[in-house]
Amino acid sequence: MKRGGAGSWILALAAFFAISGCMPVQPSEQEVIGIWQVNWNCGIERLELKRGRSYVQDIEYRGGGHATHIGHTWRVIPKESILNSGYVVLQDAVEFCSVFGVKLAKPETGDRQLATVWEWGRLILSFNPDWQGFERH
């Protein structure tokens, strides 16, 4: 009897994702259009992905203050394998906070990749595995 074929591997992978409640996904552009929000150490950050691929980033800092950035292009990058997520990439985005959730004195500009993850029955745009991630608002 042959053991451990592809069927067993897929079954084990499905069981892992069922237990963890988390699974990488590949959403369409239509599925990510809308307003997303995350409440984390740095504050409440909102992201609006618009039709036509423009976007708006907005943050209310936990210690007071507000910042907004209007971006011109976002896109969805397909996942490369069953184990990887797809990504929403914000071109020329602003990083308002460090990866530790601390307000940056001088925000950094660059492309920002948000992993698309199906978590406990909802799509999350994850920017750091240690934080909640953006949820649809």
C-alpha cells in the first residue's frame, strides 16, 4: 500500500489551516476595493482602495495627531503557491509607523505589500504577522 501521496499532503495542509483559522488567499481586485481599518499600537489606520486603482491612507495617531496620504496606484499580485498569500501592493505608500507600532518622526515612502489572508471567516490585509491586519470597515 502506497503511503503519503499528494492526497495525504493536501489533507494535512487543509487540517493545519482549519486548526489555525488562517489561510493564504488570492482575492480579485473587486474583492479588495473598499475601506479597510486596523486599530494597533500606533493608532487607527484606514486604507481606502478605490476603483481605478488609486488609494487613500489615513491615520489617527494614538498619542494625538493625524496624517493622510493620497496614492495613485495599487495592484493585486497573485500568490505563487498554495502556501503563499497573494498581495495588495500600494505603490509609493507612506509608512507612518515602525514595525513595532511606534510613530515615525519622518514617515517613510515606498511600496507597501499587504498579504491577503483568510482569517476566521474574513479577509485580512496583513502588514505584519504580529499585528491584527486591516479588516474591512
